[in-house]
Amino acid sequence: MTHTRRVRIELTIKFIIYLILCAGSIIFLLPFLWMVSTSLKPASQVMVYPPKWIPHPLMWINYVKGWTTLPFTLYLENTCIITFSVIAGTLFTASLAAYSFSRLRWPGRDIVFVITLATLMLPSQVTMIPVFLMFRDVGWLDTFKPLTVGAWLGGGAVNIFLIRQFMMTIPVELEEAARLDGCSTLGIYWRIVMPQLKTCLAVVAIFTFLATWNDFMGPLIYLTTPDKYTLALGLQFFQGHYGVTMHYLMAVSLIVMAPCLLLFFLAQKLFVTGIALVGIKG
Amino acid sequence: MNGNSIFKSRMARREALEGLLFAGPLLLGLLIFTLFPVLDSLYISFTKYNIFTPPEFIGLQNYRNLVNDSLFWQSLRITTIYSVISVPLQLVAGFAVALLMNQKVRGITIFRTIYYLPSVVSGVAVSLLWVWIFNPDYGLANVMLRAAYLPTQKWLTDPRTALGSFIFMSLWGIGGGMIIYLAGLQGVPQHLYESASMDGANIYQKFRHVTLPMMTPVIFYNLVMGIIGSFQVFTQAFVMTSGGPANATLFYVLYLFRQAFNYFRMGYASAMAWVLFAIILALTLLVLKSSSAWVYYEGERKR
């Protein structure tokens, strides 16, 4: 008697939870659906109340027209160059530093590690102006270098920390054996340690991709010639462009978002482990 | 014996050299992009500098001017309000959703995907989407309000609701925090719940005396990150409102950016950056200090 009652109560609670989660899901998805819907509308149906959620006819041409209003293909190229360079630099130099912190002994190592972590507390706005002036003095304004060079010099404290934490969990026996076989430190790092870091490096690469792809302030400060714009900068410029309306704006915005969404669907597991790793270890 | 120790010290020296080499890019980066700029920034904050003529030392004048700058206070006020409301709101909402999802409901992976999806996208594209959603005449927000027979809002175009719109929009991004909570919840040892059950604890008591205490480190992490992030809002404000209407969304970093790159008042902007640093540092230390009272300790407390 009491048992069946308890089961019934439990089922009711589960049903309510399910209902709340479903309602929430719709609310969370609605902005995306709204975006897709707008991007496929003929101009005459954009500013209409009540809105037509499924436009007729479906204007796939909006994507082409929006994309070609400005040289977005060029912006895509620029964004890819910057993003690729930043990811490569981050993976390489952050893992080198992490290896040094977790495996090699050198004077001042622990102090440097603490300083590295302390930079997390420093808002980038503090260093923004002197760094800008420095790049101006070496004549690098309006080039991609200010946006990429930092990644080749350490790759960010979070990434170093994450890779180091991951390295700590790898047993050192394999490395010691390689050392006895006469393998150099660089060889051990590259051939023994790096292959074991695959998951961790993939996580770092994904989050570096998202941050760089969507970065706005960096390009805004450093890139002035329209030919050098990134997608983020191009989109912002597009917004104020004469005659651009919502359906084009949404179409191009969706294209810009697409790689991030695609990456998420392809590597969902990595996202979840990665976030958990950062969240719990940080 | 002697030869061995010489060999050992040579090995140690070699290792130290290699260690420095491996950390070399980082060391260089710290020097060029952190240590030097921090000192330089502090110096610039004591000067009048328009980047075209050499900096002129003016002592504390920039900081004194800040005190009398009503826009500075406005930006600080706006950012603080945003932080005070949006951070706890995101904390609670993210935690609540994670709790619901942790109840062994079916399709948890699908829910997790949906709630996290907005956190994958950010920047200009998302800001443009929300400008359109908040459109007072044809935007999704007012479409929903009309459908529910509620009064429509002017959202970003009214100084009274503009900041609230930003807070509302920030709730779309609770997925990031939610996933961290979810990972934390799944890491709570099952035997704690079992022994609580044996002691006759009900659902609320289990939550209050097992889940909550075990989650305090995660809550702490999300709180600190949330505070730091909320004081650095820039892109949304720049793209969606450029600080308007009537400076109602003049976020701190937006105003700082304007001083630096529109008016070229580098000294003044640097002073603002240092004030921002001081605020973030003070808040973080405050949370850190308070943490001894509520992180972990909660689990020790009886009753």
C-alpha cells in the first residue's frame, strides 16, 4: 500500500521535473529557431506581426546575398588564419611550459608557476594599453601579429594549468624507461608525453578555437583596414551597413556561429569532460 | 662516490637548463605581456598621454579626475547593478537546472545539449541576434509577451529597461555554469545519500546537509568566475547599445575603451583599469575570505 503510494509520488515528481525541463528547453531553443526563421524570410515578411514562423517561400538566397554584400569570404580567411595560428601556438608553448612545470626541476620554478596563475586575476584591461603602445612602436598595428603572438609565448595561464594538472595524472615510468634508453628530454616530451595528452589538448584546442573565433575586442583594437577584418568585426560593420536588414544579418550571423555549433555537436563529450576538468580542478 | 655526485650535479644543471628552455616562451611572454605592461600601465596612469605627444607626468590627477567624473560613476553603478543581480541569478538558475537534470530523468544528454548550446556561441553574432529579439515592434521578446497577454516592453530602447534586458539575456548563458554543477553533483559520493537515508533524512534534508555542503567548492568557483566576468562586459554593450540609451548601459570596460581608443586619453584609461583591478581583487579576496565560513565547513556542521 505505502509502497505503491511512494512509487506514485515519485513518478509524479519525475513527471513535473520532466515538464519543467522540456519547457525550459523550448525557451532556450527559441532564439535559435527565431534566428533561422528570420534568416529564411523574404524581406516583406521580416517586419510583420504576428510573425510567420515558417516563411513562404523559403529564401535560401538570403545566405548568399548577405554573405556577398561584404567580402565575408575574405573575413573568413582572416579569421581562419588567426584562429589556426593561435591554436597551434597555444598547444605547443602551453604544453612545453606545462611539461617544464610538472617534470623538470629548475630554480624559481614554483615561484614562476604561482606568478603564472596570478595573471588569471589580472584583468586584461590593465595591460591592454601598454601592449597596444608596444605593438605600435614595433609597427605591428593593423597586422594579425598582435592577435597571435601571445599564443606563441605561453598560450595563457588557464591552458598551462589545465595541461599540467592532466600531466600529473600520467605515470612517469614510461618516461623514465625512455630516458634510460637514451631518449632526449625533447624526444620524451614529443614522443611519449604529447601522445598521452590527446584528450586534454583537444579540450584546450576547442576552447581556444571558440575564444579566438568569437573575439571582438582584440580585432577591434588592432585591425583598421577593412581587408584585414575578422568575421566578428565584419559582422559589426555589416550591422551599420546601408540597406542591410534583419534577414541578411541573421543569415550571416548563423553562418558565423555554425562552426562553433558544429564543433559542439561533433565533440560534445570533450566539451563536457573539459568543462568539468576546468571547473573542478580550478 | 665523488664521480657519482659530480655526475648528479651535472644532470641537475642540465635539467635546470632544459626546464628554463621549455618554459622559455612562457617566461618571455610573462615578461613582455604581463610584467612590463603592468608596470608601464601603472606609470601611464600617473601621466597625461594622448599617444601623439610624449606622456606628461601629472601625479594623481587622473585618479582625482575620476572622482569628479559623473560618467565614471555611472559606468561603475551600471556594472555593479548588473553584477549584483546577474551573478546570483545565474548561480541559482544554473544550479537549479543542474539539480533537476541530476534526478535520473530520461534524455539527460539531450537536455544537457540544449541548455548548454547558447554557451557555445558568443560575441557579435549573439549580440545581433538579441538586438533583433529585443526589437520593440517585431522582436521575439514582445511577440511572447503579447501571446501571454502581458504588456510589451521597450527593452533596449528605454533607459529604464535596457540594463534589465542585458541581465535577461545573460540568463541564456547559464549552461556553462550548469555543466560544472552537473559534474560536481555526479561526483558527490552515493554512500553519503545512503547513510542519510538510513538516518531517516527526507529529500530536503539530504539536499541541505549532503548536496549543498558538497557543492560549495563548485559554487565558490562559479561565483568568483561570475564576478570577474560580470565586471568585464564589453562586446554586448558595444554592439547592442553602444552604452545607450542615456548611458543606461555604459558598462565600465566600454567607458574605459572609449577613453583609450576614441578620446586617446591613455593615462585616464589606465587609471580606470587600475581601479577595475582593485575592485576585482577586493571582491575576490572578500569572497575568498568569506569562503572559510561557507565552503567545506558547511559539511562539518551538525544539525
